[in-house]
Amino acid sequence: MDIVFVLLPFALLFAGVGAGAYIWAVKRGQFDDLETPPLRILSDDEESKS
């Protein structure tokens, strides 16, 4: 039963860090454009020099 008193604060801390990282990423605009980056690899910007 004593392990609950140790693991519960660690779990809450871990969840808080995860929520903080998610909020930080949303505020920095990491999730603004989800369509363009996967398609960018398909377009050729420069001609190959081979």
C-alpha cells in the first residue's frame, strides 16, 4: 500500500509534464498545418545534377 503513495505523485507529475508539453506545442503552432509537410517530400524543388 505504501507504493501507492510513491507512484501516485510520479504519475501526476508525468501527466502534468505531458499536458504542459502539449500546451506548449499548441501555442507554438506545431499543429497548425498537418497537410503540407507530408506532401512537401513529393515535390521536386531542384533538378538532379547527375
